[in-house]
Amino acid sequence: MKITSKPVLLAGLLVSAIGLSPKANAADEAVAAPVVATAEPASPHSFTTNIGFFSDYTFRGISYTKERGAVQGGFDYAHSNGLYAGVWASNVHKDALYGNTVELDLYGGYLHQFTPDVNVNVGFLQFFYPDNDKPGGVGDSPNTTELNAAVTYKFLTLKHSYAISNFFGINNAAGGNGNSRGSGYTELNVNYKLPVADLNLALHVGHQTVHNYSIANYTDWLVGVNKDFSIAGSKGWNAGLNYTTTNADDSWYVDASGWKTGDDRVIGYIKRTF
């Protein structure tokens, strides 16, 4: 569950440039007039695709592929008025998430750029598991809907996500303490361009609360570096290493085989956006 780490690609404001052609009259038809090309208006629509290979799928510090690798990718659409939407998918390990093997995320929202340095983003994120296996076979569907809001200042982003459904299948039947609607995740992210070797620094801290299940509350941290590059003239490549850890309760964050999903790990990846 972008529950590794899932990114939303947004288009900037586009400006249309319209060229002007000289107007010829009948007397000018015998003389070839210079032709000035008219620039096509820039499209307000933007489409991007991304695919990546990761050594682990970690969402909010919790592993969902048991460090056995993940292939992830998606499609994004953005309009110059700030609206955007996208779809993203990843494999998940059946032991980590109630026997489910695929995660599909649908998302959308609106980004408003106040200044070149400040923007506000509001949206939704729908986690969908096509296998639809439930916790313990008796809980609610793990499909989860969250609303979110974020404010970005330069390289700092503060974001909060709020679950309006049960949180990944946790309800009275599965956990015994009631529903988990109203669970929330607050995070602070830093994405800073280092003055060394064109490296990007990634820092993250987040705190997950699960309504009615305080044992499931935890904080996660991440530090990493990554680099943008091109291969044989093809741009849009990025590769990096992240170290992540949590203080999650091992009695709760453990998979069906007894593997602790909240332990610390190093994640390597390579991805491309085009």
C-alpha cells in the first residue's frame, strides 16, 4: 500500500504561445510573402507512465513483499487547471496481507500552486485488492479509502491521510475492538537536491494511528539518496537506496509465517518515468 513507497506526478501550469502570420492582399499574391509558422497551443493535458523494480514493497515502513522484490508501475493524468488522476499497482506477498497477491490503487485530486514555492494538494486514495481475501477470513474487505491533504513549501511536504472506511480490513470481527474508520497517518517529507554528484536526499517521518486499536499505532522513519539519470539518451530514469525502520509492535505487525513486517531494512530500486 503506496500500507513502499506510492509517488504522484503532477503537471505544472502550461502557457500557450500563439504566433502571428502577416496578412496578404491581392496585390501581394504575385510576390511570395514570407511565411511565419503559427505555434500550436500547448495542450492542457499531460500523461505519464512509470515502472520500477524494488527490492521490497514497503508502505509506511511496513513490508508487503517480505524483501522478495516488487514490480510496480502506474499511469498518471494531469490537467493545467490542477486536477489529476492516476492508477498504480504492485505485487504483494500472500503471507503479508491476508493471502492477497496484488494491490491496485486509484487516486485523484486537485493541486493549487500559490507561488513557485508553495502549493496545496487535496485528494483521495483507494486501495483495492482484487483477491479480496479478508483478515482471518471473517474481517471486512481490506479495500481501504483515504482522503488526504498536503502543503508543500520548497522541498518540505506535510501531509495527512484520513481513512473513511475500515483500515485494511480491521473491524470488530477481525480485531474485537470495533471498527477502524477514522484511522490517520501524518507525515513530513524532505526531498532536497544535494550539491554533490546531483544526488537527491530523501527524508521521511510518519505516524500511523489505527482507530480503536492503539496497539497498531507506530512511527516510521526513512532516509535515502537517489539520482536522476539517462541511459543511451533516454531520460526519466531514477535509482536509489533507502533505509527505513519503525517502532511498530512486533506482536501486531507480523505476517502469517511469523515474519516481522515492521523491522528495519535497506531498499534498493530503479525506475523510469516517461
